[in-house]
Amino acid sequence: MKKIIKLFDPSIGKEEEIAIKHVLTSKIWANGAGVGKVSEFENKFRKYTNSKNCIAVNSGTAALNLALSLYDIKDKEVILPSMTFVATANAVIMNGGKPVFIDIDENTLNIDLEHLKSAITHKTKIILPVHFGGLSCEMDKIKSIAKKNNLKIVEDAAHAAGSKYKNAKIGSHGNAVCFSFHPVKNLAMPTGGLIAINEKNDKKIRESLLAKRWCGITNRNGVNYDIKQIGNNYYMNEFSAAIGLVQLKKLDMLNNIHRKIAKRYSQEIKLNTKMQFDKNCSYHLYWILVKNRNEFRKKMFECGIETGTHYKPIHTFSFYKSKIKLKNTENIGKSIVNIPCHSTLKESDIEKVIRLTNKFS
């Protein structure tokens, strides 16, 4: 059977196995209050990102939903890129807001700041930047724009665990920063997400989110508890938290492997249209732009290499269909291809990806 070079592949070993077995034998697999491994993971991730507080949840989507619920966006506008996973926009709709899609910079695939400025209206409440592929947005400039217009910043950092902006970890900049720990992410769990909070009233916000992630339950005392607000079943389980603690210890090491591969791609792949190298990027994924995408992907797969097309622009889906024209987003959406860039790749795999990318593109 021909070996397949996977697009994504989590790095797991004995430590993760031991962590899972420990939780399994403890028979404490989940706890809505999050007082075991979940609490430990929250504290360690808070220190890792230098954020004020952290709330662990069961997905990046849950993180976005809860983070946006903090700011009462009903009938308000949230500015975000269309070049991202649809959950980013869905969370805006779920909270009663209106997604306002803007174009991206063709070199970084992050939001275009001039388009951001021109999209702000009296109804705008939140700027929602996405750190595409783990490459950080220009947070100083975004914060300046937000401050000038009295707006909040909720970051989609699903790709950016361990990334930095000006030597500060992503998670320490915006009002709320949402992470995903899906199995394909650099910090991988069976299922998981997290909100890093950087508000002055972070402790009060944490108390509110603790209830919202556990069906609204608060003031728990034995069998007695109260419900003061509506909530969801969003809490993280102990298996995910235990694996996350192991993954967090080696996240910087894993990200360094991603960076080394990305640096080689940036130097050895002959295409001009490719992801730039940045020492602060986590490289959850590495993208290139090709002219005949379907043919390119077919040839790569026939040679045993998985590729992806992250993402189809959200504003082109039936539910979000609109008359807006986002030139860069639409052009890139038709030609973007993701190639394998992860810590389990062997030297021979990397060489094969480079050689065949150059051959078929």
C-alpha cells in the first residue's frame, strides 16, 4: 500500500497515552465545573499566553460563541474576513449580530486594514481579525483603530496557538481571544477550545462564562444550584485537558518544527505566490497559490500527498450570499492550496512535497 503524506497529523506519544490512562482509571472523565485537569490547563495556558484569564471549552466554535456573547451584538455589525472557516461568521449570527465581510491582504491573507477602516459604521461593535495560518495580524494598528472608534476586539486565533506578535504571545492582545484545539491543530486534543480574556473585569467575566459553558449553572453547592442566565453544554472534558497539558509542554518545540519546514518551503518552492516566512508564525498550515488547482491537487494525491483548500470564502456560500465584491479573497479562494507542514513529516516527505510542488505547479 502506497504511503500517504497527510496534510495534518497530530504529534502524540507515550506522555499522551499515560495522561489518558490516568484519567480513564480515575473515572472522573468530565465535570461541568471544570475543577480538575481542565482548571489546570486553563491556568497553564493563561501563564503561557500572559493573558488575564482563560476559560476552556469544547471547541473553537464554542469559544467564538461565548466570547461574542459578552458584548451584546444584537443588531450590531462585526467586521471580519470572508477567508476563514464558516464558524467565525456563524458565531456572529448566533449572537444576533451582522457579519460585515472585508477583503484580505494578498500577501498575508489577514484582514486589509484600509478596508477595515472604511467598513466601520455607527453600527459596528466588534473587529474580529483572524490570524490566518498562524501569521499574526497587525494587532497594534487594529488596537489603534478599535480605540479610536470605541470598538472591541475578539480574535479568532484558531490557527495561532504559540504564535507571537512583536514578541508577545497571541492571546495577550485583544479583549477576547479564541483558540481551537481540534485534532489537526498544532496543540491537538480530541476536542477543545479556549477563550483568553484581557478585560479589566476579567474575574467577573470568568464567572459569567463558567455558567454559560455549563447550561447556565451557577452557585453550585452539592445538589443545589441556581440558573441566572441561559447557557450551553460547552465545557471541556478531562481527557482533552489531560492531553492538552502534555501538548502545551511541547508546543513551542512542535511550532519550531513547523517553522523550519515553512522556511524550507519559502526558500525552495519556486512559486512567487506562497506564504511568507515569519519567525513568529506557528504555521498551522502553509499555503501556495496555483493556477490549475484541481489538476495540481489530483497529481499530488496520485503521488501520495494530501492537500487542502482552506478556505472557500464565506460570502460565496448560499446562506451568506451577497453582492459584495472582495477581489483578493475571491481570487485567492479559487487558487489556494495547503500543503503538508507538520511535526511528523520526515526529511524524505519534505523533499518530496517540495519536488512535486515545483513539478506540478
